[in-house]
Amino acid sequence: MTTTRTNKYSLLASAVLFTFSSVALASSDANSVVIPMMANAQVFADFTDDMPAVLNYFTAATETQVIAFYQQQFGETIAQERKRGRLTLSYQQEKRIMRVVISQQNNKRQVDVIIEQRQE
């Protein structure tokens, strides 16, 4: 009889803890930002839990392919600048500003995507 009672309390305690952990995960995920990346991306930094959000990865795609991918994702660029071999593309959607920086790294491209809230 004691064993059954203990098992019921263990089940109840586990259910309550699971509920609290699910709520905690849901609330932390609500602030996370989803940044689109190329299919063959090798991510080396992912700071998308809060704003500003940053994602850094390497890709074998060409610069032209990376540009086309982000135009499809974010729309037309609002600014474009090349400095010291790095191409920076700027986009805007609603209240967010997105910057994509593309640079050559050996035989690959490094892609840095930064998303931040627009200041009004």
C-alpha cells in the first residue's frame, strides 16, 4: 500500500515539474529569433536567444547564391556596402533591421547575420 501511494506522489511531482519546465522553456523561446540560413551552413556561433540576434556560419555557396538567398528571405536590400573584402547587405522588415555580412574565408564564405529592433 505504501509503495502505491509513493508511486502516485512521484508521478504527481514529476507531472508538476514537467509543467514548470515546459513553461520555462516556452517563455525563453518566446524571445528567441529565428534567423534563416543556407542549407549547407556550418554554424560556429548562434546567439539568437534575445535581441540583437546574431548567427555566424560558413557555407560553400558563392557570394551570389548567398545574396539571392537573403533577398528571397528578407526582400530587397535598403543598403549595400563593400569594405575590406566584406560585403554588407542591409534589409528592413517592419520593426526589424537585418544585416548580412559576407566575407571570403579560404574556399568558403563566412556569413554573419545580425537582426536588431529598429529604434524609433
